[in-house]
Amino acid sequence: MNTVACYKVVPDEQDIVVKADGSLDLSRAKPIIGEYDLMAVEEAVRIADATGGSAVLLSAGDAKLTDSKLVKAALSRGASELYAVVDPALSAADAFQTATVLAAALEKIDYDLVLCGEGSSDLYAQQVGSLVGALAGVPVLNAVSSIEVQGDKLMVARTLEHEVEVLEVTLPAVLSVTTDINLPRIPQLKDILAAGKKPVTTWSLDEVGGLPSTPVETVSVLAPESIERKMVVYEDASAENISALASDIRASR
């Protein structure tokens, strides 16, 4: 089975500085692979190993994608090849634009299954995976917590709020996986060295049909205001405490 894992390069959140006005200073935040995407990469490699197929990577973004350290960081996790659509305009692309570019790139790749993380580590909109599947015209599911290959089909589990849903999925398909689907491997030195010899294919926006227009305009990106905790603790579930808690909740609205 040929599997494609999509990933996004994002700023390292531990180095993001929140300014006094709530805006974000990303100047010190080095680019890394989104942490939610690591599960998609690991699952793609596991499926490829189990089925004797291939696992390749796909991403869309600006020139940071071609940084040698980031390329090695991605390919050292077991995939055999990397495909990337690179253009400065993609640094500010929204979910629909990103999904359109990825779906167009997939037309150039032989695949049975596409895996995405549950959301990006920066915006966490949780839209790209579903949009890619819709644009590609194939079955699409999110919140996938386990995948079992059964011939030319998949048995997929989705852990919902009060139940686990098990579905049979025909291929090709696009799935967005949760963080509990696996534990991503830690690349060893030999994996990192081998990653430098794996093929990397880059396309321009023109080669995948360009960047679609979008009706969405980002006005600002601000961190939420920090609110000091009131440190009110209710020791038991007595009627008096429940009434006091309800009053506090109403007062805080």
C-alpha cells in the first residue's frame, strides 16, 4: 500500500514571544515539523512496512521546507521520499488554499492512502485533511485513533466523546489521525545520515495549478488575554457549594 503523510513546518511554540498588545513575535522561533503531524508520518511508515508498500511525505510552504535540517528531520522518520510545493505565497495560505495545493500535488503521486495530523501545531484549524479528501473526491474521515489494513480496505476506529466508532473504508482515502494512534519514533544518527540521501522533489505553484483566491482575510492573530486564577476551591458536592459554584459561573459571564 502506497501511503502519503502530509506535514507542516511551524514555528517552535516554546520560542514564541507574546508582546504587550497580544501580538506574537516569531523572530526567535525556529521552524520545526508540527508535532501533530509526526503521528501521521509514523503511521504511514508503519502501514508501508506492514504491507510492503511505500511511505512518502508531502508538504506545502515557503522556502523553509527546503532547509536541509528540516528535510533530514522529516525523512529520518522512515519515509522514502519527500515531495514539496514551495512558494513564498504559501507562508500565509489559509486552510482552503493549502488543501487545494496539496490535492493538486497528490495528482502527481501514486497513492492509496493519505494521512494528516489532527490539526496544525500553529493554527490548529483541523480543516486541511477534510478539505483535501473532499477536493480529491475520495472518502475522508477525521479523529481516527487506529487503522487496520484488511486487503484493499481499512478498518478504522474513531474515538468519539462517548463511544468508539468502527468503520470500513474503501481506498483511496484521506484520514486525519489523533495523537493517541501511535508513539512516533525518535530518529537515530544512522537514520539522519540516511535521510540526506533520499530523493526530494519540489514543485512551484504554477506546476500544481497555482494558488486559488480566498474570501477569508486574516485581520490579526493575537494571544488570548492572561487571566489570573481566583483559586476558589469547593471541597465537596454539597447543595450549598453547588449553589455557590453556579452563582460564580453566572457572575463570570
